[in-house]
Amino acid sequence: MGVLFLAYLWETIEHYLEVGTAGAWLEYWFQGVEFWPNRIIADPLMLVLGYMIAKKYPQLVIPARIFSIAWLLTHLFIFPHSMYLHDLF
């Protein structure tokens, strides 16, 4: 239940960032509001599945963290906005 709480807490924060409560520059970076089934169903489900995989295979945690940090830094400091790959392909 704690993992789901964190998932929905992040989704709530993310929604408010997407609608521009933290400034127009961040609203531009998010490139719009996420599709609601993705926000309510898919994202929390992926977090719970990731948690279950990490509990069962703890040796995957460090490679997953490295990949996640690289993905985040690439999107924050190289790409102009979060949907850049979607626009590109």
C-alpha cells in the first residue's frame, strides 16, 4: 500500500507540474497533460511491478538505478522537452 501511495502522490504532483503551477517553463518541458488511464492505471502498475521485481531480484536494483539516472539526466539536460523522442520518431 505504501508503494501505491507514493505512486499516486507522484502522479498528483506531476499533474500540477504539467498544468503550470510551477511555471511556464516546466509546463513547456512536460508538453501537456498525460493521458488519464496512463496516470491512473499504467504508471502506478509499473511502479508496483518494479517494486516486486526489485524485491525478488535485488541484484537488478543497481543497474536499474544507473539506467534511470542516465535516462533522467539525458531528458533533463540534452533534450529540449520530455516528448522530444516522440516528436523525433
